[in-house]
Amino acid sequence: MTIVPVKDSWKNGTLLTRERYLDWYRRSVEDVEGFWREHGRRISWIKPYTVVKNTSFQPGAVSIKWFEDGTLNLSANCLDRHLETRGDQTAIIWEGDDPEDSRRITYRELHADVCRMANVYKSLGVGRGDRISIYMPMIPEAAVAMLASARVGAIHSVVFGGFSPDALAGRMEGSTSKLLVTADEGLRAGRKVPLKANGDRAIEISAKAGHQVEKVLVVRRTGADVPMVEGRDHWWHEERERVSTVSEPEEMGAEDPLFILYTSGSTGKPKGVLHTTGGYLVWASMTHQYVFDYREGEVFWCTADVGWVTGHTYSVYGPLANGGTTVMFEGVPNYPDAGRMWEVVDKHAVNIFYTAPTAIRALMGAGDGFVARASRKSLRLLGSVGEPINPEAWNWYYRTVGEERLPIVDTWWQTETGGILMTPLPGATDLKPGSAAIPFFSVKPELVDGEGKTLYGAADGNLCITDSWPGQMRTVYGDHERFEQTYFSTYPGKYFTGDGARRDEDGYWWITGRVDDVINVSGHRMGTAEVESALVSHPKVSEAAVVGYPHDVKGQGIYCYVTLMNGEAPSDDLKQELVRHVRNEIGPIASPDKIQWAPGLPKTRSGKIMRRILRKIAEDDFGALGDTSTLADPAVVDDLVENRQNRK
Ligand code: 6R9
């Protein structure tokens, strides 16, 4: 296996040398409180904390609190405290979908707009503790809406603009949002996305389910003529003129909720992951600085949409907390063509570029010519996140994009973890393609086998984390029991990540992928249960089972086994109708890649679908179906295998 040793140029001027990492890591686990008592001060507190850590992973008593008696305001940390030293520095570089469209916003301007939006929120009757759903394109106003929410002490729930009205409705109901912030339309690859219309529809759906969203704030993006409901809907550009640019930030407790972000799990509806203010911000700012070795004045570009946790922590909060310059990109990697990313890198002199393997694979497929068209000379560091990166994609990223001069940080983390937990550190770690390398400060990973027995040395197993870190989620919004059940009951006393991992003989960590019923499609988490419930909500479908299968670009594709109602005839038209149906129910990211008609599904005698077998069939791995003797009707497997083979 190849190892890329740390280059001298990566060590040059780095904050974390190998010695310092080892020294700090040791202290961060041996004297957790002392370590964070010191590093918690990197952000500004209104009232300093005296208590650092108060956490328990014990089943029945899971409770996570960091810096609990401190008070602060997150937007003041990201804005106000920078005004004196860097008011005129660019905070956000916005790059529109159209290559002609871009904007630079200084800290002073961003601060003024956030204050205005905070004042608009207040005028709409929204404040401390209220929930705000944000359904926006990647425009600066999305960040403004988030920061303004934090400023008034509200709790935001950002919903990815690619989600359907149904999905948005479920999230607005789940969080009982009072306000929806949206735009007239979004713009992606030249195509318009009817955000306001979707929002209207979602509000109707929620109202039927008994939840009334009271107000809608609409940002004008494309200028489309969208209907406005008198008394309920307000234009941001009009309200903005009526309010002042002064807004006192609310003094919040460290453990006051900051945001809810819905994410897919192995069962049931998406969970509202809740993050609070103090610990999250410390973690966001600390990881952003050290993992990316972020240096004063650098331009940082995380390509993630703010609809995902990566967009929260590394497009908005981490870089702004550190007084950095962050790029927000509205478009997609292959529009107008596959050279767009590298063009943007040159255009805005990007120093750090952080993206997902799925994008890397797609661009790799488009050929090296697009990369060569740009100089990329500003780049100093590359990052990867969202799914395991295969060695081929890693090597292309390293050789072709980075010309073997840039380190790659392959960062492993989750919505639940708030920020990066495992990663190489550019000036300290030799790189192994595909390995997330080593744990960040205070992160204590552990491998356990199926019975929960701890594995030592080089081993393969289920990845747990045995103690808390400041950025950890605090609860599932409104359902603490589900929080304990999902993360702390499988291996009592440990946080179970849902991922499998391997630790090699050098102590490097390799994430092998989800071991639960979550699939990772283009770096986005999708619960197989969600897609199944969308499929069975179609009148012609009686049953469905969904599994992931290897996909060249997306990492995993969505493979659906569908049993039709008695008397319904399978057809290609019906397959297309089902694809459309799932897109309407959830959104385009949940589009089934393959549908296979299944006269029956392999089930145990107790009625449990044996997904293990379905995964093997989807992977064309018929030799490894394993024991089918516990099935209620082993013959269904033969049927499925035969259908699968005939399809070719
Ligand atoms: C940040 C984010 C989390 C799941 C996680 C894992 C996978 C993320 C990874 C990775 C291998 C990496 N994942 N980063 N797998 N290597 N560097 O992606 O959050 O959307 O919640 O997904 O993504 O399976 O459990 P989220």
C-alpha cells in the first residue's frame, strides 16, 4: 500500500506539528477538562464558563453538557468580534450558478445584514427559542438567515433546497417552525427550482397535519413572479429597508439550542439532530483551524450546501468564527462544464478546497483536460468528506488536481458529531489513500465486535466513541429516548456511530461504510426505510425493500425491490412512474437507480426482510448469499436471482 509521507512544505508554518499533535492529544484525553478549559477560550464568552464538561453516556441517563454555565452569542462570535480588526475583509465570496455572477461581502456588510434580518425576525414575532425553517438556495442570504436566527436566540432548521414539499412539511411539523425563510426560486445548472411554490405547498400539507407556519420571509433571487399571501408572506428586500442595522445579540446559555438538522437513520422518519451553542462553536472553530491548517487571510471553499451539516460547520460557522473568508457556491460541479470548480478556484484564488468523493469521481470521469485548463496555483490544501474515498479517486485528486504538492485531509464525521472527528493533519500525518488517519482532540474511537467486545490492535469492527467531545449532538429534538435508543443502546455506555471501521497496524483508521440500513448516495445519507415508505405509499405497490449497491459515481446507488398489488402488471412505464413518485415524496436525491420487480421478498419466519441477501443480489454476488435456510420461503431467492440475471 502506498504511503505519502508528510512533505517539508506541508510542515512549513503549520500550527500542528507531529510532536504538538501527540502532546495535545495525550493531554486532551488525560486531562479533558483542562484541555477544553483552555481551548474553550478561543471564542468570546459574555459570561465565562466555570464548569467545562458534564457528560454521561450511561443508558437511561445520557446527558451531554459542555461549558454549561457560560453565556455567549454565536453570531456575535462570527461577526461583531471581527469588526474592529477585519471589518473590511471579505467574509463571504459568493459565486453564482452563472459564471458571470459573483459578489463579495465584507464582515461589516454581513454584520449589518444579519442585524437587519434579526430585526425583521423580531418584527415578525420570532425570537428566543422559536424555530425557523430555512429552505434556501446557496446564496449569502442563507447564511444571513442562519446567523440572524442565532442572533435572536431562535433555533434554525435548514432544509436542503432539493427536498420536496412533503419532506419540507415533515421537517416544519417536526420542529413546529413558526417562520419559513425561503426564496422565490433557486437556480442550479441554469434550471429554476420553485422554492416558494414548494414552500407554499409544504405549509398547506403541514396545516392539514395540524401545524400552522405563521410567517414566510421570501428572498428575491430570480425575480420570478410568485404569489404572496397577505399578512403571512413578506419580501426580505422590502422588510430590510424598514429596520435598523443595529441589533443587540441575545445572551444565550452555552447549552441553549442552536440548530436542528434532520438526518436519515436506519429506521423511521428522519431524526432532528439537535446541536447547542457553546460546544458546537468551539468544535467548529477548532477543527476548522487545525484540520485545514487555516491561516490568516486564506480563502476557504467548502462546496457543501448549507442544507447539510458540512455546509453548516465548514461553509458558514467554522470559517466565520475564525474570521476567515468563505466561498459559497450556488451551482454544480459540471455546469457550464466539468471545469467549473477549478475555474472558480482560480477566479477567487481559493487556498483550501473541501469537497466530496462523489464530485471527485464525477470530475475524474470528465477527463484531465478540464483540470489542466486552470492553474490552481492558489491551492494549498485539499479535503474530502461525506463517504469513503476510493484509492483511484484519491490518487486522481492527489496527482491531477494537487499535482502531488498538496496534502489531502480525508475527514470522517457525521451530522451527529457537529464537526470532524477523524482526519489526517496536514503538517503532522503521513497520508494513506482512503484512510481517515487519526482522531482529533479528545476523540476516543473504539472498535467493538457484534457482541460489543472491545477489539484491540489491528482489527475490523463497529466504530464507537467512548467519551464525549464538545461538538457532539445533545439529543434528538423532542425525543430524548430515541436519542438514547439510537446511539447508546447497541453498545451500552458508548456512542455507536453506525459505521464500520478498521484500525491498521500503524493505528490508522479506515472507515468501511455504514453497517446499518443507511445508504450513502453521493455523500448524502438516505434511510432505506424512507425510500421504502415512499414506494409503498404508491397505490400499485404492496411491498418494497431498498438496499444500496456499488455505484461508480454516487458511491452507492438506490436499488429497489418492489412487489406490486395483486393484479397490477409490471411495466417500464410503471417503473418510471415509481421513480417520479419517490422524487415527489422525498426529492431528486432519493431517485431509485434500479427497480427490480419482486414477486416475493426473502423474509424470516418472523417476517423480517433479509436485506443481507437482497444486497448480495443487487451486487450481482450470487455465490455469497449465505444461509437461506431460515427463510420462510427459500424459493423467492431463486426467483429474485433469476430475474436479476435475466435483466442483463
Ligand atoms: C459529514 C457528513 C455521515 C456518514 C458517516 C459515514 C460517511 C462521512 C466520511 C465518511 C468515510 C469519510 N462519511 N465522511 N465515510 N470517510 N471521510 O458526511 O455527515 O451526512 O451525517 O454522513 O457519512 O458513513 O456515518 P452525514
